[in-house]
Amino acid sequence: MAGINYLSQEGYDKLKAELDELKTTGRSDVAKAIAEAREKGDLSENAEYDAAKEAQGLLELKINDLEKIMASARILDQSTIDTSKVTVFTKVTIKNVKTKKDMTYQLVSESEADLKAKKISVGSPMGQALLGKKVGELAEVKTPNGGSIPFKVVNITV
């Protein structure tokens, strides 16, 4: 999954808007901050100038990261997704075998993950354990302490 970033149309549009914003307004704001700091005199002892240059570096790094994601992005049509097994963009209802509690999550790309919206990354331990599973199968999610938690796949939808 490292080579291709699968995105929904909404996720792609959101990333594109963020990239455009950073390239226009973000770069303009940083350039103004550098110019203002430069006007304050000696650059060798100018903390504002150093901070503005660091902000510029971080901005360019963020732009570069977003451009890499966009370059390898593939937009998936959610209406053509196979729900016979857990894949990217499917909504999966799982039951914790130990607690008997049901949870529903949508598997999405790294850049669209949002736990509050119940969207988990396919690269996360939970996402990795669920990928390819069918209704009725067990997914063992590895925990950081070396154990695992079993989940049963109850339902798969789009």
C-alpha cells in the first residue's frame, strides 16, 4: 500500500484544496513574515527571521508531502466496491469477541483517517487485521503490549 494512496473523491478534493491553500496563501504569509523579519536588521541575531525561515521549511515539507500523496492517488468509485470482503472504503461492523460489543468503522486511506468519524486507516493495526476478511471470520488485532484482541466480522457494507 506504500506506493498507491486510495482516496474517495471527497478526500481527493479536500487534499487538493489544502495543497492549493498552502501553495498560495501559506507561501505568501511566510514570505511576508520573512520580509518583516529581514527589515529588523542584523540577520545573524534575528530570532524572528530564524523562526520565519523555519516556518518556510516546514511549509515546503508539508507541500512536498501532499504532492507525493496526490501524485500516487487513485480515486475509487465507491459504487463499484465489492462488499463480499473487507476492502478500502467498506464499512465493517465487528464484534469484540471478549466484550460482545459491536462497532462499525469505515476503512479509508491514511490521509482520510478520522477516528471521531469512525474512519480508520487501512494501514493501522485494526485495518490490517480486517482487510480481506469476510462476514463470520475472525480478525486478530495485535496490541502494543504483544497481545491480541479477537474481532468477528458481522457485516460489510459500502
